[in-house]
Amino acid sequence: MTQGLITIRSGGKVVMKIVAGCDGNNAQKVADQLRDSWPVSIENAYKIALNNGLGDKDCLVIITDSDIKYEGGKNEIHSRYRETFQQPEFNPRWDHGTADFIIVVDV
């Protein structure tokens, strides 16, 4: 199980985080596709991540400044996701904030 975090920044502010609890090794190809396709809706970011093997519906969370996309349903989204949103390299899945793959994309 490898954690993956992709943070999209615009003008120095975080605008989206893609957080995956598994298959983090696929983060780079997802980050590249998001960069090339930007701007991307939260729905499309979710599809791009799944289509490129980053996470699954039980561990994939997309968060923007106003929305959260999570289809797993068996776990509640921790308030840490919102509290740490502007910390581009912080993985909100864990209180220590680390991930195996962390990519920050400036658009």
C-alpha cells in the first residue's frame, strides 16, 4: 500500500488535492494529465485518477476549497483534510502528514 498526494496550486494557493491511500506510484502520470488538462473539475480529476490507477473508490479523496469527492462511504473524511488544505505537501490521511509520493503541480 503506497500513499499518494497530488496538490494543484495556482497563484501560490492550493486549489485541489488528490489524496490516495493506495497505488501512489501512479501519482506522476495523474499529475501530468491534470497539468495538461487544467482546469479540471473535481469530477474529472476523480475520473483521471481512477483511470490511471491512482487509488480506488475506498481510498481516493479529491478536495477543493469548496468540495470533497469521496465515494467509498465506509470512512468519514477527517477534519484534517480541510484544516491542512493550504499545506501543499501535507497528506491529510495521517496526522504526521507523510506520503510515499508527493507531487505539487503549479498551474
